[in-house]
Amino acid sequence: MSAPSSRPWPLRLVIALLRLAWTLLVISAPLAGVWIASSLAALGNGPLWLVALAGALAVPLLPLAWEGLSAALRRRRMAKKKTISKLRSRGAGRVETDARISSLWDRLVLRTLAVNLVFVGGLLWSRPATVYEAVSARGDWMLEGVEAPWAEALRRQLHAAAEGFEWLHERTHENAYEDLLDEEFTAPPPPRPGAQHEPGKASGQAAESGSGQESGRAGQGEALVEEDEPVDLETIADAVEAERWPMWPQASEPHPLIVDLPSAAEVSIEALAAYVVEHERDPFGRVKALHDYVATRVAYDYETYKAGGPFPSQSAEHVFATRTSVCAGYANLLAALVTEAGGEAVVVSGYSRKLGGGLSGEGHAWNAVKIEGEWYLVDATWDAGGASPEGDWRFEYGSDYLFAPPEIIGLTHFPDDPGWQLRTRPLERGEFLRQPMLRPRFFADGFEPITELRSHFDVDEALSVSLANHDGQFVLAHAVSSEGAVDCSVLGRQTLEIRCELPRRGQYEVQIFANDERYGDFHYVGSLAVNRVS
């Protein structure tokens, strides 16, 4: 066999690269196992000592035990072979030696790799959906509160590594509504320009509307941040306060045309669209009227939704006739109405997060409409109402998701095609999961985070969150767990401190509600997942 120095340099390079890949594999397998297990513990508020014990077993206790057991069995086997050999040859034959091809170090490395690959594979097989959520949302748990440059660089690397597990989400999540969408209204997203549907200043032109409301125009304007920069919550709140999105929020009352709609206009989709076109000149007003019709006339098929299907036809014609559907039917009908009225609309499939709905959310469908060359996002389902405390569904009109800015609707909605985020830099799914679950009303009501908000918090005994309250809203909050709910204290007015004393170790969802009056019905504006770890 030739000496290493006499080998051709391409062969030496290949061998060196193989050794490097082998070394990286041996190192990364135990690190991946500990990272995944600790992220699962951080997400589910599990004991980290158990993760440490599992890590110690994987490296080096189990490999050492395996080696010890293998050596003992080998000695017994060799002793038996020597005895048999001596008996057969009457002591004159050749006796087998105990020489081994691999060294002790090589065997320990191989056994360590095998143990950790089984450990990682077991985690991925047993909890595929939770693994992706854990590494995406809590994979940087060890860096919580650390703001040094090295920590930020490591955090970015961990987030990038977490995106490599997105296939687990795709394997375990199926959007039940995607196949119910009308293919006539599906389309690829528009090209991503430098500032597609970014907030801008009104052009100063206001078309007269049949509703008597002034309708500004969202110009291209400048992006909130540089193209490769993420948009933080403070920037969004500042943009809302500065009225950078002239078409949002919309009036919280249904369009007058829909309130006083004659029965003759409701005989067909064509008749309704023609009536709205005839009486509403402004294209934004037309879409609002059609959105309001869908949101106030179509009841959500909550019983079928709770049963998990099967769903009846969700075609626009069927929904218009029955006045009942799930999200796919809302989206199909609105797209059909806007198209019949001479506009352009598509249906968008993806996932949405709601109160008590989990980190990744569930399958959903909504719309994008094109008005005066700009695309806007609309969700008539979420503006129609929701589940009541009694467990059924009730109408509760809203306009929060009518022309909602991409940065705001993107806190709760994540489309399958990232182009329909309508952002200059679409979010990765992991970035979406790390965002706090805030509704558009959070910003429309004038709240601005002072405390940095994220999807999950770890606390010792209490959660304390500070908010700027620019519009002087009244706020209620409570922490909900599997054992019930506890009220949180809310102090201050222009600057609020929400403090939740958590009674025991466990997982909580801190729900925040607001109202412009001290008494009355408070509406939900957002929630935070909190682990009391001690």
C-alpha cells in the first residue's frame, strides 16, 4: 500500500474532505440531539435536568456501556474458541488471538454516533410537528436576555438551522381547505418589487364614496426598513400612529349599501355585484361593500368545522345560496363578487393563528384584491365573527382584516406561497412562529410595545409587560392555564404595566383585551405564551 505522501493530490483532497465530513457528523449528531431535546423542554416547560441526563447518557455513558458489554462478550467468545481449538488440536494447533481491527477510540466514536442518531431519529419520529415548533420558537432559549454581537450571530445560525426542519411541518400539517378553493381564483403572487404594497403617504386625492367616507390612496412610498431587515413591532406601531397606511383601519360599521340592501339585489351574485357597482363609485368602497356583505350575511359552519368535516361544497354559488360556509367558502364568494364587479381578486391558502389555537395555527384561506395597481389582503372570515364563550359561533362584524397591512396581518396569517405575504422580504415560517400573536386591533387601538414581545416567555413567578397606550384604552388581562384563569393587574394609563402573578409552575396563555370605555364588551387584541419555570 502506498504511503499517504505518494498518493495523488486529488485523492488526498477527497480523503481529507471525507474525514472532515465524518468529523462534523460525529460532532453534530450529539449537539443536534441535545439542542432538539432542550428546545422541546423549553417549549413545553419540561425539566432541563432530564435533558442533561439524556445528554450524559448519549455522550458518553451509553457508548461506554456498549463498549464494556461488547468487550465482555468478546472475551467470553474468544475464551470459548480457544478451549475448542485446544481440544481439537490437542494443544498443538494455532490459537486465535484477540487482535481487533479498530482502535478503542474508533469504536467509541462509532458507538456514540449510532446512539445519537437513534436518539435524534426517535425524537423526529415521535414528535415531528412539535420538534419544528420547538427549534423554531425556542431553539435559542440559552441566549435569552443576551444581546452581545456573538449571541446575535449564534442566534441567527440557530434560526437558520431550525428552518432545515420545516419539512417536518409540511409532513404533519395538511390544509383541509386548500382543495376547496375555486381554481378560477387561484393565481401566482405578483413579482416582488422593491416596495410592493409598503405603507406610504396618501396621494392627497380622495374620491367621493357612496358611504360618505373619504378614501385615500396607498402610494408606493418608502419601505419601513431596509429590504433585508425584519420589521419590529415598534416600527409597525409608529407607522400606524403616523397614518402611513391610509386605507387601514377601515370604518368599523358595515357599508350603508349593505345595511339597506334591497332584496332584489340579493337574488344572485351578478345582481349584487351590479347593484354595488351602480351605487358605489370608489373601488375601495366597492370592495368594502362586498366584503361587508360576505361578513354579515354568511354564517360560519362551526358544527362541521368542529367535526373536522366532511365539508359541503364551498363554491361561490353554493355559499351565496346557503349563506353558510367555512373559510374557503368566504374566500371563494368574495373573489367571485369582486370579479363580477369588474375587479381582480384571488384566494390565498395558508395557516392562521388564533386565540388558543396553538403555535403553528391551522389551515385557512383568505383573499388578495388588486385596486388601482396595488394588492391588498382581506380576510372576510375573521371579520365575520367567532366562537362564543358558550361554544357556538356568533356574528360580530369587524373590518380589522380589510386591507390589513402585510406587516400586521402577517402576525397571524402565513400563506403557503411566500409571495402572497406582499412584503419586500417575506418571512420564513420560523420567523412567523417567533412573533407574538397580536391582532390588528392591538395597533389600531394605539398600543405600542415597550417590553420586547415575542411568542414565548420564561419567568420565575410573574410576567411583567409594558405597553404605550397612545389612545388611552382600558385594558383587562388574565393568565389561562389548564387549571383555570387568574386575573392580571393593569397599572397606569398612557403607559401600562401588565403584571401576571402565576400561581404555580406550568404553561399559561396571557390574554389581553381592550375597550375604549371602562365598562362594556372588551375585545381581544393579543396573547403571549408564558412558562413559569420555577
